[in-house]
Amino acid sequence: TTARLTLDPAFRIGPVDPRLFGSFVEHMGRCVYTGVFEPGHPLADADGFRTDVLELTRELGVTLVRYPGGNFVSNYRWEDGVGPVEDRPARLELAWRSLEGNSFGLNEFMAWAAKAGVEPMMALNLGTRGVAEALELVEYANYPGGTRLSELRRAHGADKPHDVRLWCLGNELDGPWQMGHKTAGEYGRLAAETARALKRFDQGLSLVACGSSNSGMPTFGAWEAEVLEATYEMVDYVSLHAYYDPSDGDVDSFLASGADMEHMIRSIAATADHVGAKLRSDKKIKLSFDEWNVWYQSRFNGESSLEWTEHPRLIEDSYDVTDAVVVGSLLITLLRNADRVGVACQAQLANVIAPIRTEPGGPAWRQTIFHPFALTARHARGEVLRVEPECATIPTAKYGEAPAIWATATHDAATGAVIASLPVIVLYLVAQRWVIEGISRSGLKG
Ligand code: AHR
């Protein structure tokens, strides 16, 4: 079998946005507690952050981290997680049926994000709460001082405003499993009013409206259309979530997950553009793929802890090489669509379907899926080039004929000028069961 790839630096898709290499820290299972945060661990720093996990996070090349959920955020009171730790309440956490002690909250997350060198992306509770609470959180987090909430933050030890630029208007509110689940009409109205108020506070905030929880939802596409009709001029992104499940043993379909993700991206971009056309707007809504990964979801079976315990072990999937190839192909897909996808977060960072695993009191280690992420985050720079492989197709049960080669390329003109005035092309190919990373320093002409 032969395959041909044509690369030309003149055929550009768009710049590589660093925000494509995001991750996600949710108060779920052991992502926060005994994941990134474990006071008393031999490697914990003065703030209780595990320095082994911080080092792996930096090595992974993560640029941005979404927090605090996920399903968790839809019934979360952010006030519970700030102020003196001894005064913080324990709560029943309903999304994952766990006990939440609240010793980690907004200010701890911001301190951790600064140490990890990542941009924070905050999610607001638009499930059980509304416009007023969202405004209060944003004022607490971002206003410099002199008002009740900004002074409260300062009294809590965070003198400087956190200046969070990116905010999710809730999480997966189309899902009946969500606390405060809503119809598209109900959510669209709430998201629009919250966005309007937040932009009065600060026109420069970037806001993400909730799209569908997954492409199998009965309202997929229709939900985005109705929500965007209500919010179009006030939001910047619409979210997408997708998890690929290898459990049924259909390896060919699983390896074609990238093609399915691309179909999903193009469907939602078309839906957003349709709304833009109806509204006669020149604005383009970008996509925030703020949850994606491989997840052995059929093993999960709606898992939540039966007992009310603190940070139970939830969905701690162990990954193999095939999973790593699929994660690589999903990263390729995000790059191939860099003209529309402006934010992406692999879910999650530690322990919960994660590239980094830990044991309480014990070691932290890299899973197989760590490596394609770290390689891509390290090498993808400059402009993404259009690559349309000429290759055979492979029949798949789930997605029909899928290309045997899934590829992207980035061209870093700046680095090229430094290295003997030649452009550098970093090329990742994912074929059926193997991965090649090749670096070509051929002097391509425009
Ligand atoms: O990442 C795990 C969960 O998957 C998140 O809490 C939720 O948003 C999604 O359904």
C-alpha cells in the first residue's frame, strides 16, 4: 500500500493556538484530592500541591486547565471553597455522590495553575444557580479591590486579581444527569442573560456556551442552533465533548475516532454558521472542545460511589498503546481544524481518565496517552498546513470508510529561519496501528 502526502507552506489552515493543549481538573474521584493536591505527601510543597504531578504537568506541555467541573460544577457553591480552610463546609456532592470537604477551591486552584504555568479556564454553575452568583464569582476572582467581594478575596490571601479570561457558561446542561438540567430554550435564555451581564462587567471576557454533551444526544445540532440563536452576539465559543470507548473490541472503528471527531467539529461549525447567516452576522463562533479523550465508558456504567466517601476511586482507566494512537489521532484532528477550534481540553489531568496517575502517599507516573500529547504540544508550532493524504480507506462498522492515514503538519517559519534559513515541518502520521513522528528539514518552496 502506498500513500502520498502533499505539503505546501502556502496552504495554511491557521495558527496553532496554544489553547489547543488544554486539560481539565474536576472535583471528581481523585483528580484533585490525592491527584494534584495531597497535603502530607512526601513530595507535597507548602501549599499541599504534589510536586511530582506539577512536574509531569509541565512535561506534558499543558497550556490551559478547565476547573472545577464537569458535572460537579452544576451544583457547586464556589463560596464553600474560599476563606479559612477550617471554616469551609463539608457538602454532599451529588454529581458523583461523594463527600466534598472543600479544602481545595478557587484560590488553591489559581495558585496551582500559576505553579503549573497554565491559563485557568473557569466553569460557572448555571445548573442550580444563575446570573447573580456568576457575577459574584467573576467579581471575586477578577476585580482588583475596593468592593465587598474583591476585598474578601484579598482578605483570603489573594491580593492580586486572578484575571481569568475564559469562562464556561455551565456544563452539559442538555444532559438529564446534570443537576439543574435544562431545555435548549431555558438554557439559551439563562446563558444569554449571564453573558450579557458578564460582558457589562468586562467586555474582554471570552465566554463558552454549552453545546451538546456528545454527538449521540437526541438534540445534537438542534440544541446548538437554539442556544446560539439566543446567545450569538454575546458568546465567543460553543463547547463540544466527545469520549471514544474501545470496550467493544472493534479496533478498526476505534482507530477511526479522529475522523468521527472531525465530522462532529464540521457539523457544529456548520450549525453555528447557519445561525450566523440567519442572524445576518459577520461574526464567527469558535469551538471549544473542552472535554475529549479515550474513556472505557461501558465499564463505567454510570458509576458513582455507593457510599458517601471522600475522593473515591472513579474511572481510573489504564491505557494501552492503541489508546495512545487514538489520543494522537484526536490531537491531529484538533490541529486539522485549527481554523475553528480555539480551545481544547483533554479530560482529565490526573487519575480520572488521565495521562497522569498517582497513588496516595505513593508515586506518580505517565500513562501511554501521556506521550502523544506531550510530543504534539512540544512540536506543533506556527501554522497548521492543509494535508489531505491520498491513501487507501478501511471499512469500519461505526463510521463507514475511514482513511488509513490520518495526518497533519505544522510549519514554523520562525524556527525555520533560525535553523539554516530552512522551514521546519513537524509531521505526525497516524496509520492503522502505528505512529511515526518524522521531522523533515527539506526546504519547501511556497
Ligand atoms: O470528565 C468526566 C465527565 O464527563 C464530566 O464531569 C462531564 O462533563 C462529562 O460527562
